[in-house]
Amino acid sequence: MHARKVVSAEEAIAIVHDGDVLATTGYVGHGTPDQLYVALEKRFLETGTPRDLTLIHSTGQGDGKDKGINRLAHEGLLRRIIAGHFGLAPKMAQLVLDNKIEAYNISEGCITHLYRDIAGGKPGTITKVGLGTFVDPRLDGGRMNSRTQEQIVELIELAGEEWLFYRATPINIVFIRGTTADVDGNISMERESVHMENLSMAMAAKNSGGYVICQVERIAAGGSLNSKQVQIPGVMVDCVVLADPEHHMQSYGDSYNPAFSGEIKIPLDSLDRLELNERKVIARRSALELQANSVVNLGIGMPDGVASVANEERIQDYFTLTADPGIFGGVPMGGLNFGAAVNATALIDHAYQFDYIDGGGVDLAVLGMGQCDAHGNVNVSRFGKRLAGCGGFINISQNSRKVLFVGTFTSGGLKTAIREGQLDILHEGKNRKFIREVEQITFSGAHAAENKIPVLYITERCVFRLTEQGLELIEIAPGIDIERHILANMDFVPEIDDPAPMDERIFDPAPMGLKESLLGMRLDDRFSYNPETNTIFLNFAGMRVRTEEDVAELREAVESRLQAIGKKVISVVNYDAVTIDDDVINQYADLVHYIETKYYLSVSRYTTSGFLRRKLGKELVEKRKLSPAIYETEEEARSSLLQMASPAKGKSQATSESR
């Protein structure tokens, strides 16, 4: 606990020995300890040691060229790699493809949680993440080449359900990064754009009997750091390396941007807008799925265009955009700055973000799509001789409440034009994305259908929906011919049943007016009635009731629709992401009481918001003695209606049993 914790990079790297397990942090270039990579590479090239390391990292670390873990891509330096993503490290990916090292690709979130479990002395991580994908041991078990034989992921049964068990391994060395270190090794991160899983990694190494090396950009006197700003206590840090500025950029896209680290907020109108091309068409169609008061996760690449559209439409304040390194709010960045956000409202540790994701906290995920097959399976991780890896894709796609996969219909030379509201395919891409069978299953359509996750596949020319039978074509862009532009460029025929035209606003250069449609009730679109079952479905999702005028408008719309039916009905009401201001909650509850008493035979309501269930429950159930419960899912709500449909039988049976 003295000044000798501050050492040169060469002195720090000297504690890495042959055969060590080395874990490293970083997200693209955010928080990536490049100074330590430079020193380790230099030592190996000059001395031939250390050798046969096992490298573990949760995310892509690199610029697609030479930086990040590309510096460690030397035969002999590594024996094995366990990684979340390879796409930004082509040199490392080539070692894997050439069968030069053992290689595993497992989900980003699972690796972050594995660090915590190693720190806690647990045998590994148990999760459902990866079931039905290439990580499942019934498929590849995450193994990336023939050299890789050992199984590190196991299928287990627990409480009558299938789970995956990711085995723990002791960690000898970790490379982490901060902004400031005092001479006692206490670390703060005030100028970093992400916190990553640095603390979990440090704990995992120390509790494994290993060493923690931290790269920083400045040194402070002992005891001078504010304890609330210290992210990693000095007791968990063995040595500190002061980095050269060129090896401690805030990201590979920016040497330093104070808006990324939350030190300032910038005018959002200063951000660039997307030109109206196929990428913006896809982002705009995706943005139509946004709902007020929801949490949205955006993937890298095509999905980050949604953030640009949301900013252009001035709607980003009505929901929360997130990125998996721990960003909440603001506008997430793209390219080499992906993983950061400007004007973010919160930044949490990487592993905690995946707790939130895995637990179902994300309402809508927008993710990239490399290949898709007739079963709805998606591949984003491996394409022939190109190895990308899954990153956090499996965690996010399996656990979000709704998923959008986005990408152009074909790739490799696709050229389009938008003229007078019509999409024109000038030159078709040479690579088909909708193929008979994906090369690797990164997302299981069957698993999603079984768990009733709504899934859309959005391209510039059409939109598909996942059904139990596979893909169904539901929307077509103006100017697109089904036979010539869609079916002729697919390896299978989807279900087709009178697909609708895509929203014409998507193809107009003017803003789409999403703020009005996001906050407005658009009540006529919120009702659907099935005369065969005499059931009306009220889809209030995303609606905000703010004023007495809103309540009056809602009453007029609902009552006119019910009067037109001419008899009492069974009702199902979706309250997902609904906001009812406290100033009008009594008036709203009185309206519900009036409608239920006058027009309903029975009613069942649901919302995933526990807060709203309690709020409505108090007003409707406790105070006004209306329908007995507000459910969490539509399935539970509809099930309750089936039970209510045979009350006489239930009452008779209960009476008989009581006697």
C-alpha cells in the first residue's frame, strides 16, 4: 500500500507467466487498456514469453485493424480464447479460423456474470441464456473450430427446467482501466465513457489469488480521491500503469469527448441526421414500434440509426434508449463510438446492465440481422470465413419483451433510390439474407415462438413477423413487387396473407411526426372486436392520459365503439407502458367504473408495470370493487376470462366440496 503501486508498463507485464488466464476489459475502444496490450505484445515479440495464455473478454475490443486485442493475435502467445465478440479483432478471428488456437464464443452477459461468480467462489454461472443457440452443448457448445474439444458449457436440469451451466475458471491476471489512480491504487473513472465490469474482474482475480493491473491517465496523491468516486478500492489493485495519451483514448472514434463521460450535455440539434436511404427507411420503420415510457436497447450497426431518427423526431425524451455496456438515456452513438451516449441520464456497471436485460427489463430490442431462415432463426455470429461472434445479442434477443431484427434485404452491392414516395431497387445485392438454413443459430425462432416473444424482421422493402409456423410477410414498401423483389431473392416462401403497405411517412423526406403519434391516443387504431367470441380488445399500450380533456376524449371513443356493437361484451385491456397522471387518476377510474358497469359482461386487464398494477388496483379493485385482478401478461388476462366463462360450474363444484 505505497507509491510502488505505480510502475512502468514493462514492470507490470513482468508478472504475466506462461499458461496464465488473462481477463481484459473494454468495449470497442471505450475503456480498452491499450498501453498494457502494447507492452505485452512487445515483451512476447522480443522474448517469446509469456506463452500459452488463456484470454477472456466479454466484448469486442478493437478498431477492426490493429488496436485492442488485435495486438495479442500471435501464435504461441495464446493457447485459448473465450470471447464474447471477434468482429473488431480480425487478426484474432483469423487465428481462430486457421485453427491456431482453441476458441469459444459465449454471450457477453454470461461472461460478465461469470466474473462475479468467480469472485464469489461459485462453480460457475447458471442461466437460460443460450438455450437453442450455437452455445447450447446440443449444438456447438460455443466451440469455434475443430481444435477446440473441451466442453465448457453444460446442459443441466433444475426445478424441472432446462438451464445452461457455464463453468468457472480461476483468473490469474486482469487488465483494467480507469481515469485516475492515487498512489495506493484506488481507481476513479470520471473521464471514462463506460464503467464496464472492472470491479467484478478485480474481485475475481484477487479471490483467485491473481493480480490486477490497472491503466490510468493520471496519478493523484494517496487519500486525495473522493471515496464516492472510487470505483475500485486500492486493496484490489496490485499495480498501476500511467498510460501514454495515444494509448488511452476515450474511444477509437474520439480522443476525448466530455459529453461521453457526462461532464457536459450538448445541444442535440448539433448531431448529424441520416440521409433518406435504405438505412433510414429501416430505422424509421423500426421507430414506429417505439412506445412512450418504454426501455429500448439498440445494437451496433444498422440499429443505431433508430437513435438518430428518434433525435430527429424529438422523441428521445419519451422513452429510454440503452446500450449494453451500461448506458441509460440520451442518444447512443454509432461506429467506433458505439457503446457511449451523449446526454446519458445514467451509467451503470456492465454486469448489472445484463442483470436488467436477463431479467426482462428491456421492452424493445432493435438488433442487427445477418442471415434469417424460414424458422425465424437469425445468424449474426459466423458467416463462412468471417467470424463476428455473438456479443450481447443472445442475452438481449432472448430476454427482451419484443424484438426487431433489422437489415437490408440483400447485401453486397445493393443500391436503392427513393423517388416520390416509392422505393426503387437500382441494383440487387449479391448476397441473400433470407436463406433456407442459417450457418449458425444466434437466435432461435422456435425458442422465441415457444415463449411467445413478438418478433419482427424489418428490411427496406418489407417486414416479416414470426409465427409458430415461421415467417409471415406482413408489410411491403411502395414500389416493391412481391414476386420480383421479394420472393425471387429468398430461398424459401414465407406465409403470405394480404400484406399491408408500409407507412407512407417512412418514404417522405419530411419528418414523420412521431411525437404526435407516440403521445397521441390514435384511438380508432386501438380497438379490435371479434364477433365470434364477442370480445373487444382495447390496446392502450403507450398511451398517456394527462388532462380531463384526454379522459373525455377516451370516453367518447370507447363508448361510441361499444354502442355500435349493441350488446354487452367481454373485454381485454392492454395497459403496457401507460401513464395516467395523478391529477386525473380519479376521473379516469370513474370512467372505467362507468364503462365496465354499463358495457362489459367481464373484463381482464394486464400490464408488465408492477407500479401501474398497484396504482390501478388501488383505484379500480380496492376503491370501486371492479374486476378482481390486473395481470402481468396478456396470456394471464385471457386465461382469467376463460375461467370466468364457466362460473356456474365452478360455483356448483365449490358448493359440493364445501358440503
